[in-house]
Amino acid sequence: MHKIEKLAIIISHPIQYYTPVFQLLAKQLALKVFYTWGEQSIAKYDQGFGRQIEWDIPLLEGYDYIYLENISKDPGTHHLNGIINPRLIEEVEEFEPDAILIYGWASKSHLKILRFFKGKVPTYFRGDSTLLDQQKSFKSVLRKYFLKWVYSHIDKAFYVGEANKNYFEKYGLKDQQLHFACHAVDNERFSQGRKVEADRLRQKFGVADQEILILFAGKFEVKKNPSLLLEAFNALNLANAHLLFVGNGVLEGSLKRNVDGLGAKKSFDYTQDDSIKKRIHFMDFQNQREMPVVYQACDLFCLPSKGPGETWGLAVNEAMAAGKAVLVSTKVGCAVDLVKPGINGEVFKSNDLDDLVKKLGELTDRKEKLTEMGIQSQQIIQNWSFEKQVKAIVDTIYSDAK
């Protein structure tokens, strides 16, 4: 038996959803995280939010890490040449890992690691891509061959859910190479009671106790499709509901202009008067310490994504941990795993206004129904924890070493 003692993790930059995983892994084996984007990723300009983002929770505590030099002229994860590390191979070799876990392949350095260590050190992969945007074309055929080549360099992959598993299978990984390691958020942080603050937030926007608050939280970008939610809310013209958009992004201006135009026939065909404007609200991007309050203030969380490029949708985990009903589109990767129609929420056909209007109307006809669904959400999400994710990773690596 080859004893596993040292694990190298290759990842672009610190991410709030992965730091707790690294902290738990570090308690069980010698861990070193290699951040390939470089130190410039600490406070980065987020294209989706359209602003500089600095997370307000510690991301670099409780585990060993190194920022590698990145000599890319255009550093980032948005293109293949965005991460080029001259000393990545040498740094990893000096650590002498017994296993390597790589997050994402789409950079020159990550591909270099996959190729160099194939057959030398057991190599594991983590990603959350899906086939939900797949369309047949010549380009997709080329991509299929390329991705089969990429994944031929790994020993095993940890999939986050069923849609992600289907993706890995399409690109050549066999069943024995795939191990489930659930996607997770800090369930405890999002479930801790912040009722006083949540009630204060509802009061700020004039949402009465008996009224329903529908929440969209995330990047205001095309693939998230917040405009469709606005259109559906306007079509229903619910007297007992409010809609809150939390975030920033490229669609912010158009969303706000559409709200300003409500009640004027030129904007949408559905509105009878402009009183609906008073029930639509906006908040700028809220950092991690404040997001539990935002989720707890709402009654229903909606992620209406249409893609392309939507993956899991970890905001759904957060909303469920906060005890909320959820409404998501079929393009959201977690839909099949986390949303149980009629039990903790609903799933609507992506970019289908009529289906969204129908499901939104059904969910908001009785606030007590949403409360009951929220309780179910919180129970379901308990099985999707950092602890279970880490156990799956460690058990697989140790088992392979026997």
C-alpha cells in the first residue's frame, strides 16, 4: 500500500466555496494549495459584477498555500493564456505530493500539470460543467475530441451532481473513474438566525409580514436572465408580493429602466397601473457576511438562468440553507439534484415566460406554502455539506492507495 500523506491542490485563486474544504482537508493530511492566477487575484475586478470584489470572510487561513508567479499579459480565468506559471511544475515537484487535485483545466498551466504528472502521481479533477447548453455543430464535435483528450490525463474526477456526471461520461470518463463529492456552501452560516436584521430589511422596502418577497441575488448578466423574472413578475402583477434584485452587472441599467417604464404601455403589455414599481427593489452587491440576512428576508429565491455557461448555481444551496423555497430554470445545474417539485420549490423551462409565470403564480398563491417548502429545503440541504464533500475526497484517495 502506498500511503497518502501529501496532497497538492492546483486552483486559480481563492474562492469562498473552497476555503472551508481546504481547511478540513488540512486536518487530515499534509496539504498545499497552489494558486496559479497569482497575487493579483486577491482583490480582483469581477467582470460579472462589474466591480472590484474583496470578500469579507478569510480565505487564506487554516491551510498551507502559495501564490505562483503568473506571467500572462492578460491574467485571469477568462481565456487559455490567462495563467502561465514558469515554475509551477518545479514548485509542485518540490512539495513531493502523493496525489494531486486539480480544479479546472482551462489554462495553459493547468493543462501542463495534467500532462506532466500523468502516470507519475495519482491525479484527480474537480469541475462542475454540464451538457445543458449543448448544441450540435462542427465546433461541438471538435470540442468533444479535445475534452476527451484533456480528461484522458486524469485518473478520477469528483462530480458535483447528476448533470456534471453526465458531462464527464460524455467526454470519456468511465463509471469507476467518477466519484460523487457534493457541491456545498457554509450551511451553518446561512442558517444562523438573523431574523431581526432580516425583518429590518423587509421593513426598509415596505414589505409587510403577510406579503411575499421574491429574491434574485447574483450577477445581472445575460446568462442569469434576471430580465425574464422581472417580466414574469410584471405579468402576474401580484398585490401580495415584492421583488428584490440584489447584485450588480451589465444588465443593471436596463433592468432599472424597465422598472421605470412599468405602467407605460411601451414597456410591457401586462401592467394595468404603475403601483407595481413600488414593489420592485434593488440592492447593490452584498458581501458574504450580509448575504444570510438577504436570504432570510425573502420567502422565495429564483434563479431563472438561460445560459450559456451556467453551471451548478450555488446560490440555490445558500437559499436552501437559509430555509427558503426555490424556483429555478432547467438550465441550472443543481435543479435535478436539489429541487423537488411540489416539495421545496419548482423547476420551469428555461427562457419560457409562460412556464415561469405559471410556476411563480402557483408558488405565490399562499405564503404558508412557501414557509413549508422552506423547511423542506433546509432539511434537504443538510446532506450537501463541506464535511460530506471532504469525506468523499479523502475516502477515494485513500482507497485508491490500497
